[in-house]
Amino acid sequence: MTNSILDFTQEELEKLFPPKFRAKQIYNWIYQQHVDTFDEMENIPKKMRSELAEKFSISPLEKVQKQISSDGSIKYLFRLQDGHTIESVLLKMKDAEYDEKGELLHHAKYTVCVSSQVGCKVGCAFCLTAKGGFIRNLTPGEIVGQVLEIKKDNDIASNRRVNIVYMGMGEPLDNLDNLAKAIKIFSNENGLSISPKRQTVSTSGISTKIKKLGNMELGVQLAISLHAVDDELREELIPMNKAYNIASIIEAVKEFPVNTRKRVMFEYLVIKDVNDDIVSAKKLIKLLEGIKSKVNLIYFNPYPGTTFKRPEPEKMRRFQEYLLSKGVLCTIRESKGIDISAACGQLREQELSR
């Protein structure tokens, strides 16, 4: 395995390859010119290019498979250098808009959903990623590489910003140091220049690490995968709740530094006849008192072998309307990629079982 240059911040490269401006040039070639080899870095001395090629690879992952949904979502399976695979998803949030003459009015808007681990320790009952167990944390470069490869694959210009959601395979806060480094690499203005405000860390609720992330003051958004309104059901769905119960999560969220124009997102996976009733909606409102929040209701995406079922649209609407009537901002996330292997870990599972 060779080290990937994507693992390094610009400051680290400045120390490895003086003078300082060389690191800026290297960053520009990789993240803005999208080169695949060090040989293409024309303004870097030949000797330095040879040294770079000797010590590093550029991308630490290769595209193994991609599935394109009728709604424009694209699911990627990437192979890492040690042979393990991870998934990422490109979600088209808004199509490009043109005027009558065909002139571009607004660019398409994208969100990239990235993985932070190979497998996951959390073991959520509804999640396919958990079935394979935890293997290892991803390096900063393996996290960054997912966005870079997806931008290249879809010809998304280097100056087009995308949103990033750490909501793929794995629990991001279980890999906090590498996650923090990736956030900094993403936001470097000489690189992909993706502001921390465009980056959302989604966690199952490791309350101690929510506090730690807040203390780092990285400026990222926070999303909590809540999915249940009482500890009994949450322990059934997310065994980790025994260690980090709902009260501890809510307390950590209340201390988290949130941009005044932003809200903490609470992800609520709705499962038929499990947590889709109005009693649950009432308890949810009580839990969120005093928090500037937004609730995102998510349809459960069934996969082979699960006993959980997708909720009825009518029940989803009733749940949403109840929250809205009580002043809680609430959206129903339209399922993306339901005609492909949309559930997290599904594409990887198919590849492993071949």
C-alpha cells in the first residue's frame, strides 16, 4: 500500500516539499485541475515530481461499480488499496436551469454522501452496513477521495461547490480525528474549497464525542440519527443507546455551537408500525423543546432479509403535519435511488456475496 497524497493538509505538504508555494501548486493540480498523475503537474520541477510519484499515489481508491437511478442519484462502490470496499452516493438536489435561449441560469446542485469507516461498530437493527461488522476506520485521504472521484466522474467543475454529508457507511464520530482532518482538507481554499457550513456530520449519538466535535469549533453542521423517542425502542433499534441514552444526546446537542442561521437536523427513520404513530410525534416535540431544530422524516428502505417495512405515505404525512402544527420545522425526505441498491451497504453486500 502506498500513501495517498490526499491524506495531507497543505501545511503538512509545505514542510515535506519546500518552498511553501509548491504545496499550493500541488493542491491546485489535484483538487482544481483534477490530474491523475504527478507527471501532469507541469510547473513542479521534474525531480520533485519523481519524488512525489515514488512516495505517494494520488487517489487511494478505485471505482468498482456504479448504479444510476432514474431520479439521477448515483451509487458508487469504491475499492480501497487493501481490497476492502466502501460506498458513496451522489444526490442531485436540483437540476440545472436554462432560459429560452438555452443559456444557463442556475447550475445543478449536488450533495455527496460519504463513508467514514469500512463497516460499522454501532450495529443498528435496521442497517445493512452493520451486518458485516466493523473492519477499520478510513484515512482522511479515503474520505476526501470519495468526493474527488465523484466530481471527476461527473465532470463537476472544480469551482462548483457540492454539499457533503458524512452519512454513508460507518459512524463518523468513531473516526473523529481522521474526520476532522478531512473536513479541514475539504475546506482549504486552494483545494475543493467546500466550506464547513456545507458539511454535515451525521451521528448515531455518541454524546461525549458530540461535545468533543463541538469543542473543535470546525464550523460543521450536525445531524442526529434519532429514530426513536424513548430509550426502550431506541435500544432495540440502536444498541449503542444503552451507553449514550437520549437524554445525554439532547444535552450534548444543546451545547453544540450552531451557526445562528442554521438548525440541528434530527433524522427520524420511519418504520411501519414501529415509530410512525402520533404518540411518537408528541414525544418527539417534547424532546426537542429549547433546540433550534429541523426534523427530517425518512422512509425506511427495505432490503432482502429485513423484517422492517416501509411506512404508509399517509402516516408519514400525518406525522409531519402534527409536527408542523406544533411549530417544529419538518420535511419528508423523498427516497432517492429506490430503484437501485439504495440502502446503505447494499451494493457492498452484493459485491461480497458474489
